[in-house]
Amino acid sequence: MLLLEYLFLWFLFYSFAGWVYESILVSVSERRLVNRGFLNGPICPIYGCGAVLAIVLLHDLHNPFAVFLISSIGACMLEYVTSWGHGKAIPRAVVGLQSSPIQHSRAHLSAWSGGVRFAGCAHHRCDTA
């Protein structure tokens, strides 16, 4: 039971840290304050889910390069699958996406690169607890 509580706390921590990270990254690039969360509250659950998955799946792996590589690929796959599912479930006009595939691709690449940079932190944080 204690493991589940720790995973929930890691989920909350990384969801909040991901929201802060992404909000700052986008706010600086757009030169205005941008709230990147879509829920009521300062969290981005995609980061929390990715971190918890990395903690659960990679806890026995001790090679930092392998952890980084696998978590980076995993973060990209999670971001892509989530984006694809979100796009199928919710019409593009509702979320305010333009119809241009180039703009849509750039947004995904930016999100992927953010996920890759953030994903490498999840396993390291788990080892310190």
C-alpha cells in the first residue's frame, strides 16, 4: 500500500513540475504568460504518468545512459499516443488547433522535445527516495 502512496505522490510532484516547466518554456518563447494546463489546477498529468511509468518500469535499471535513452523514447511514445487519442476524442476546433499540419507537427515536436528533456529526471528522483 505504501508503494501506491509513493507513486501517487510522485505523480502529483511530476505533474506539477511538468506544468511549471512547460508553462515557463512556452511563456518565455511566446513572451507572455501562458497556462499550459487544461485541468482546474496547476498540473499536467502527462508528465506525472510518464514519470510513474518510468519509475515502475525502469526501477531495476542502473545504467544512466540506458535509463535516459529508454525514458526519452518512452516519453515520446506516450506523448504521441496521448496526442493521437486526444485528437480522435476531441475535435480540433474545440482545442483551438489550426488546420495546418505544419503548425500541428511543430507543436508536437516541441511537446516531444520537452517530454524528452523532462523524462530523464524521473528515474533519478526515484533512486533518491
